[in-house]
Amino acid sequence: GVAEYSVIRGRDIGDVDPNAGFNRQTGRVQYQQTVTNKVIQKGNPKTELMGTPVGDRNNWSISNYFYLQVLAACFYPALLEDDSLPLDVKQRAESLLRECDGGSIGSYTDSSGITKIKHCVSQFITRRDGGVPSSPDNIFIKSGSQTIMLKLLIHSKDSCQTGVLIPVPTYASFTLAVEEQGAAIIPYHLCEEQGWMLQVEELRKALHTGRKTCNPVALYICNPGNPTGHIQSRKSIEEVIRFAAEERLFILADEVYQSCVYGDDTEFYSYKKVLSEMGSTISSTVEMASFNSVSKGFMGECGLRGGYMELVNLDPAVKQYASRLFSTRSCPPVVGQIALDLMADPPKPGDPSYPTFSEVGVFAELPGISCQPLKAGFFVFPCLHFSLKAIKWAKKRQMEPDMLYCLCLLEETGLHVRPGCEYGQRKDSHHIRLFVATQENIMEDALQRLKTFHTRFMKEFS
Amino acid sequence: LVVLRGSLYPTVPDWVLNFSPLPSLSSPHRNLSAFPAAQSEHLQQKMSENGALPLRGKVLTVDTMNANVKKVDYAVRGPIVQRAVQIEKELKEGVKKPFEEVIKANIGDAHAMGQRPITFFRQVIALCTYPQLLDDNKFPEDAKNRARRILQSCGGNSIGAYTTSQGIDCVRHDVASYIQRRDGGIPSDPDNIYLTTGASDGIVTILKLLTAGEGRTRTGVMISIPQYPLYSASIAELGAVQINYYLNEEKCWSLDISELQRSLHAAREHCNPRVLCIINPGNPTGQVQSRQCIEDVIRFAAKENLFLMADEVYQDNVYAEGCEFHSFKKVLFEMGPEYSSKVELASFHSTSKCYMGECGFRGGYMEVINMDPEVKAQLTKLVSVRLCPPAPGQALMDLVVNSPQPGEPSYQTFMKERTAVLSALAEKAKLTEEILNTVPGISCNPVQGAMYSFPRITLPERAINEAKAKGQAPDMFYCMKLLEESGICLVPGSGFGQREGTYHFRMTILPPTDKLKIMLNKLKEFHQKFTQQYS
């Protein structure tokens, strides 16, 4: 059977918990309730939900079993005496357990993570960046959010609120994290017409506006982008770094989708790598924190909460305070640290299989919907072109048109997508966000449902 | 009067109320109309002219960073531990020392000290992680059933998926059932249960929700002295006001209501006290509060309109004769509707302590009672920022509250292991108290519960002066010397708070019994030597 869509019952970065009752956007509560009701009705063929078979082990390659086996052996070391486990699984589990106090993953670890794993991560980074050195001392393993960095950066006083530049569209929980620290959000728009490209001119404009009302200190970039699926060119990254250097901004580079890159002509460049190749004035001064996690990519083990932050050019005195802050959080979950080690040092030879991604060219055939080509990430963010009639109808129902579209889509077909109003979009534009990193047959089914619904919808409101 | 309300009494911090998922496209969120335009740019220019902001200077410096962070201290992992780690490295490199190993008696980490995990728990988690093992007949049927149940309620049948921010549904239901059973049938609503990343996550989240106001209206948080420094660190980080109430060392660290009253009264002069935190069983002191005391505290909180935070992570760690754990929730409800319908309470539990000792899993929960529904909705939104607690920790919590029952295949082994751990701890608690009390100059209250001793040490005047000359707290000076000379790592009492002019250290009772005996005797030797040296 089709398992539940991870976005509904669970958490996907950017989605507000469907169980949250409070919501100021009209229709949202109703939408969430519908989603929840559908979940409860799961199993009824008429209302069966589209899902991503995260747990469908049958379609995972052998190398994915490796991770599960290592984790299981770390949890229950008696398995190491089992003949059924391959030798490399046992060796890896043993070497990891040796790094744990008392040989148990139930012990606390160093606040910034197990030293050996930090070494492993720094080697991973160096390999990824073609030799650019990375020091374990600048690596902090953490359970997934950028909160600590935000906490250090944001120093809002009565006279002047700290500002953080944030892309539109972006995912909601990051925005909340920024607000939680008392900072002002300075939005900069990604250019939809050019595949959701980041344009420095737009950054400049946003910064200029921002400076009128707050003190901008940080620039948040999500590359590959969520929800856009855009991946930055090397040139674009250089421009952004130069901009940050000129304007004295701290770069927060969220690179958690770096392992999901699909296009043949696209490549992921890390901000650190590009920075290192930009001449010593810039490369030794621009301050940056890059983030990566086991939540995305081939592992997709979001529930394990494993991730890391790499600091570049951070003032050593500030780094001490960062360490201290980490220490109050005791330590990152050990199982997440282990998952990180496995991600950073996967079994060789033979690469793990990425989820296959099927063509979303279907959008080109449909009227009233257009989509930028997908380069990276898990999602596409197609634009819906509603007729005036449709917009009026939504207004009458006192709802955002894309929210209403999604509600109807869900009711009629059981297909769950997220409305663009949750991520930010230009006024009077409407989008939906569709999860695409799933099996081919599931994707085909989803697109078929969308196609059928959309055609009928557009006809009705022509 | 409800302490924490949504719209009627705007005591929830503004940023929580004002958040909406859509970043405002036309103007920044906060209303800064009072803020003159272009001031920031002008300010920047001026500062760089004066050289205060050199163009090459860093964006993030000690001066530009969040000032509150500078006030954060967490002694349990502080400078003495850093030195201990350094010494361990030196030992590994072959440097000669008067000892062969460092004994880390600073942190409540049971497994690190050799305590074994509970077999059943680890079996189920392994099954959840690698479901192929469900076909392996080496695993007992009850473990497999638990695993299947957990997997079914996890997203996509995988323990690797995100869960809802509040925590896996069936786990919350099981936690509620556990609480109901523990508290003699008093109902617990799963909707009031939030799974957390260790208890610390829950504690900090509630403090965040409660911290508001400015200046004289700034939230004041009452916390015991001595206390577990997560509280002082979080209060500093959030910029709330710490209000100290002293536990009574002469009466085995008991809590006097008159002291609560005194401290509250004094605090009202300069802040707005809204929270009362209590750790029971206590950390670092180990005292187990009597039922009468808990009632008195509840009555006090009701009268003074305080939100109660009950840190109960050591609830299974009760050793002394005549002592018993009483949950705040149970006592509250047994006090009748006058209190049970009014007093706002959050209780915290974790998988890190008790008999499990699974610190690295980061499992925990909190139960919120009588929270204003609008505020609760904000809380639910707030926890969504950190997405979700680690799924294995949630699964483990499920097993803790739903452990093997009589008749099940794993019951015997489970009970044997659980009893062995708790009785060993009880034995070590007694042993510690006894040995320490034979040392002239050290006086140790009975370790009624938790995992630590917090003895008082008498330091010679000369030692105190030498410490002060160095700019060190006298008990830090003592503990550092102890570390260098014997390899024993403790945390000085100054890290927890203590009455002026008194000195203590916190030492865990976790090392295996023979190592503990050795450690205590080394400590005895050291103390006598130290006293002589500085007399």
C-alpha cells in the first residue's frame, strides 16, 4: 500500500505541524483539519493519500541496509556476535562504539560531537571541496536547526533591531526561528522567470531598504533551494560572497540539499569552496556558517536528527561562546552523530542509489500552470495562473486562491500538495509545492491526479 | 487569574504572537514606526569614521554578538572538564602523572561509568531501526510487538522519518497512560504531552514562553540554590531575571516556604516573578521532597500566582528509607479543584536518568496542566521550529512508559536488570555519605535520591585567599588541585550556587562500587593533605 506522505503526518522542513490549531490565515485551519481527517480515513480507496514510501525497504539498495545494520548493531551490540551481519557492518559499528564512553551510545558525548566523527566530517568536506582544508575544530555537530548561530548573531537593542536577509520563497520554520531571536526579516526575491535565480541586484535593493529600519548583519542563503529546487551557479555564488564582503554581512549557507542534484549540466558548489578560491582578502575575512544534515539526500533519515555546522573565519573569542552555548544543550543525539558518520564516510565501492526522479515536463502540456526546470532538492514550485473568475471565487470564500486550490485538490483526488502562500511569493502570484523525490510509479499516479483535477478546474473557471 | 494568557493578558512574548508564516513583503514585521529612517546607515558611517568599526573588522565579534550569551555558564561541562579532557590526552601521550586515569565524576552519565543498558529497550530500538530483524528468532516476541507498534505509528514505517513536532501519537498516548497509572488513576490527556529532546529542551521551551516584559516587568524565575545550572544558563540566555531561594542545608536541603516568601517579596521590587522551578528529587542536592512540602509549594504558587515547573527526571532514583517520590501532578489533583483547576504546571521527565541512563538518546517529555488554550497553541507552534525530537528517543520513551509486564517473555530479565541498577545506586548513595562523613572538614547530607552527593567542605583561610588572589572561586581552586593530583573530576559548588561563605562540590555516585570506594578514599587523602598544606 501507499504509505503516508511524509509532509502530512510528519515534518518536512518548512511545514507547520498539521496538529497546530492556531493559524491566522483563513482556510488554513480548515485545510489542516481536512488533511488530518484524510489521514484518519487512510485505507479508504476513495480518499487514499499520495505518499512517499520513505519506509519502503524493498526498493532500497543494499547500501542502505548497511546504514540500518550499523545503527541496529550500535543500539544492540549483541548483534555483533551474529553471523548474519556483514563484516564491514560489524567493523564500523565496533569502531563507532569504541568512541562512546562506556562503549554505549546511551552516554553523553562532547557537546560539539564525537571527535572521531568530526574528523570524518571534515574529511568529507575536504573531499567534497576538492582538497580545501577543513578543521574538526570548526565543526559543530547539532540536531538540525540553525538556532545557535542565529542566537549569536542577533543582538537586537531598543535603538536598533538586527536584520537577517531571507529569500522569498523560503520555508516557514526558519522564518520563525529568526523572529524567535528578535530579528527583523529583510526579504529578497528570487527571480522566478529565471528558474528562481538569486540576483545580486535584488540583494542590494533589499539591503538598502532594510538599512532604513534595522541593522542587517546576516545573509541567509538556501542552496539548493527550498522550495524552489534552484541551484546556484559558481558565478552567482562568487557574486553573493563579494556582496557579503562589501556590505559586511555574515553568510548563513544552508546547504542541506547538496546531495540531491539532478540535472546533467548542474553541479553543486559549496560556498566554502568558492570562497577559498577568491583571493586571500576575501577568503580570509568573509565570515560564514554552512549547514548540512542527514535529513536529506539518499539517507533521508530526518528523524535521527543528525547535522553539522562548519564555521569559517569566525572570531576565536566568539567561537568560545558558541562552544559554551552548545554545552548547555548537553550533546547532539548520538544516533544522529552515527548517521552523520555513515553519511560522511559511506561504504565504498559502489555509490548508494538516489531516489529516481521522473520528468515533470507534464506541466508544459497543461494550461494555466508553468514550472521552472528542477535542478536540485526534493520539490518543484509550479506557478498557477488563475483566471479572474477563480480569484473572485476564492475571495468570496475568504481564502488565498492557491490555498483553496489545494483544498479542493485534496478533497477530490487525495493528492496533498502545499500552497505557495506558505512560502512567500510575489503579490498576486500563486504556486503549489509538490514533493517529487519518490518512486516513478507513485510520481506518475500523482501527476495524473493533478492533471485530471487541474484540467477540470481550469475549464470550470475559464 | 491565569498566569499565562493569550489575548486577554498579553504576557506571551510579542514575537510569538506576531508570527505568521508569511514574511511580510511590504514592511518588516515589527512595528518600528518610531524608529527614524536612515539612522542605521548614518550610524554605520559615523562609527567607521571614528574607527570604532574598522572596515576590515569582523561582523561577528564579542562586542557585536548577542550580549546575553556572554552571561551563559554551564559548570557541568565548564573549565574543569576541559582541563580533565586535556589531562586525559596527556595521559594517552604517555605523560607521567600521579594517577593512571581520570575519573569523570562530574556528569550524570551512567553508561560512561559502566552501567549496562536495559536489554529489552535496546532490542526494540534495534528492531525499529532495522526491521529485517523482525524475522530473527533471537529476539523475544514482546520486543517485536512493541517494535511493530512503534513502526506503524512512525511516518512511513520508519524510525528515520520526521515525526510531528509534538511527538509520535502513540507514544504520547502511552506516556499519558503511564502518568495515569503512576498517579493512581488521575487522568492524563495525551494532548497535554509534548515529547522533547531530553528534559532540557522542554524546560527551555517553557521558559521561553514565559519570558516577557522589560525592566521592572521583566519575568522573574524562582530557582533553588543550589540548582542544576541549565536553569541559570537558560535564564541568562533568555535575559530573564534569576530569583534565588535557598534550600536548607541543615535540614537535609529541605525547602522552607518562609524562604520562598522572602525571596519572592524581595524580587518583586525589581522584576515580575512569574515562575517557580523545583527539582524533585533534587540536583545537585538529592533531597526528595515530602508530600507535605509539595502541597505547601502548590499552595504558595496558587496564592502568589506563579507558574510551576516541576523537574522530575530523577523520579525513580529514590533511595533513603522513609522517602517516596510524589509527583506534583498527583498531589495537585489530590488537593481538590480549588487548586487542580487553577494552578498552571509543567512537569518534566527524561530517558537520561532513573534506571535507563540513556543520555545519548535525548528522549524526554513534558506534561502541561491548566495552560491557557491560546498559549498552548503558541507552544505547539514554538516547538515546530525545532521540527521534531529524535525519533529513537521518542521510541525509547515509549518503552520506558510501556515496559515489560508480568507474564511477558522479557519481564523477568527486565525486572532483574532494573532492580540491579537501582539497588546498586542505593548502595552507592549510602556508601558515599558514610565515607565522606568520616573525613574531618567534609560533611555530607544523606543522599536521599538522584545521582549525586553535594558535600560541604571546610577550606583553610590561606587556601581561600590564594584562590581569590588567582581570581578563582575557592571551591574551583580546590577541585582543580584535586584533579591535577588525583585525576578525580568533580564540579565545584560555585557552579550550582551556594550560600555565601560556604563551599561544596558535586560528585556523582555512578562509578562502579569498587572504583567509587577507591575514589572516595583518594578524596579523603587529598582533603587531609590539602587542609594540612594550607593550615
